Amino acid sequence: PLLSLGLDCTDQNAYSNVSPDFQQTYVGEEAGPNSRCINARPSSDSSSLPRPACLPFECDATTFRVRVAGQVCEFDGQELSIGLMADSSNTGIFICPKLAVVCPDLFCPMDCSGRGVCNYGAASSKPQCECFDVTDTSLGCTGGLPPPPTRAPFSVPTTPPSSIACTAYSFLSSLLVVVTTMTMMTELF
């Protein structure tokens, strides 16, 4: 299996660098710059053990879909059948990857941070955010977001406690001293 051999699906020489007895599991498996490691199972039975596959893929900016091994993924996680090299009468399945992960250029940055809408028909080839705040010119409508919180430094507070609290503490301390002194005096006599 690819995973145990540590192959890089984008390396065109991946298969030629492996031992000669290595055989592909799935029809259409190939390594190259347009291939990615895709989750797959050599059986349509959901209890079968997974075995990843190096499959060619392309991002379709017209339909906003990913095409894997010549098949179109209609949605993330969709299971599509794929032929097996060893047994042409049976098929395995591959699981369509998340479109936003394998084709990030088909989406607006950070989904416009919830502060705009994604214009897929933008003049450029990539979708662009149209921010609700027209003064926000950031790519992902993040211009008006507050900076992330910082950790407070570990230090002793520089402001004294309120004067009421100090007065109450002083009064209680004095009262305790008086009560303790009176108790000790009564025990002596």
C-alpha cells in the first residue's frame, strides 16, 4: 500500500522508485503534480480496510466541482466507484475530498469572515469577497475585526485596594487584637 511505502503522490518518479513487485491497487492510479492522496477502499463493503490511492484530480472553476480519476465529485464525502487492478469484475470506492481543501482557489478567503458575500462571477478568475463594510479592502473582509486578545502579564496589581476595603480590614484587625488581648487578660486573673 502507498501509505506504508511512504509515497508522495505528487512525485512523478514515485512508482519507479519502489520495488519492482509493487502493484497499483486501483485503475487510474498515478503519481504526478496533479495527483493527490485520496481516501479509498478496495471493496464497496464499508467494513473493508481503507487503502489510500494516488489519483489525478482537477479543479473545475466553471462548475465548482473537483474531478477525481475522471469522475466528478458532486459533494464532499461522496463515495464513487473505482476499478481494481487485480480484479476487473469488482470495484472499490474512493471518497471525494473536501473541495475547499483541494481547490482553495475556487472559494473566497475565509468565506468572507461572515462579513460579506462571495462573488463567484468576479472580473478576475478567482471569486472575491464583497464586504458589507465598503471601507474594508481586505481579501477576506477581516479589516474591521479587532485584534486577537493578548495574555495579561504576570505581575502584582499596581492599584491599591479600595479605601473602604482597607478601612474594613484595619477595623477587623484592630477588633481581633482587642478581643484576643481581653481574652488573655481574663485568663490571667
